[in-house]
Amino acid sequence: MEYPDIQEPKANANWINYKIIENTWFSGEDEITFDDVLFHPRSLLSGWLKIAPGFYDFQPDSQFGIISPRPSSDMEYQRAYQVALWIKETGTVSWTVSNMGGRKSFENAYHLINKEITANSGMVAHLKKTGAIKIPTQQGFSREVQWEFVKWVNPPEDFMIETEVESSGFDNDPIPPVVEDDNLPF
């Protein structure tokens, strides 16, 4: 009798996580390395996040950047940001951050593009990681990822975002032309 291989094949997750202590990025259980990302302004969410063993709950604000009331009196809900990124090695992923270093990393990326989002309707921001700096905290340290803005580009065909957030203020963007992989900036 032949027995099948019951081990599930590893596949990149639809989310990424930055491990601050190790200064590494993960897609699911797989460590990934990248320098360039595409940052999708139409996917920007701010809100409240609670993570516990076997539990994940992200409650977006009704409008990006305007703090909604905490979902409950449960103080384990922390302020968080979420955005869709496109990485050549993984495709579209969700990046959600709630710790101090993660939020500062997100804010560093966002502040590079926020004043030009409306003028670049339908485009995505090509950003490059330039490093990460340690920042002191009460628990020891955190890290803050530094980014450089490269340029606005049309999103690749496989850069999908789950929902068009009507309250984001970016929901009336025209659909940009499709970009073939050969024309990507990285």
C-alpha cells in the first residue's frame, strides 16, 4: 500500500509580519526578504486590533485616521493600521501593525505619500526600504522601518485589494491601466 504525503505544502500567506526583535519579515511561516513594495492608498485602514491565542479582530474606523470608539471596554484592543502591499516575491499581502515600532514604520511610509494621493488617483506608491532604526521603549526597544519614495506607478494586474473602502475618501479613483510584469519598476 502506498501512503500519501499528508504534509500541507508551504505557501505564502496573504499577510506579512515584521518581527521587530529579529529585524525580519515573514509571510506566514516563511521568512521573506525584499526592498521594494507597492503601497495601495485605496486600501488604507486605521482602527482597533485585538490579537489573542486563536483570536484576531480588526475593527476599522469609519473613516481612515479618524479614531472610532474602542469596540468594547476590553483594553486589549490597540490602535492599528492596515494596508495592502504588493511584493514581487509574494504578490498582494496585507500588512497590519499595532505595536509602537510597527505603527511608526507604517506612518513613515504613509507620510511620504499622503500629500500626493489625490493627485495620483488610481496609482500606487513604489517605496523602497532603506533600513530600520532601534527606538527605546519601556519594555526594551522596538524598530522603525525607514522608507524612501521612488515614484507613483500603475498597479500590476495581480495587485488585488479585498474591498474598496467607501469611507476612505479614495473610492472614486478611476481604474488605472493594467501594468505587465515586464514594466514593473523593480
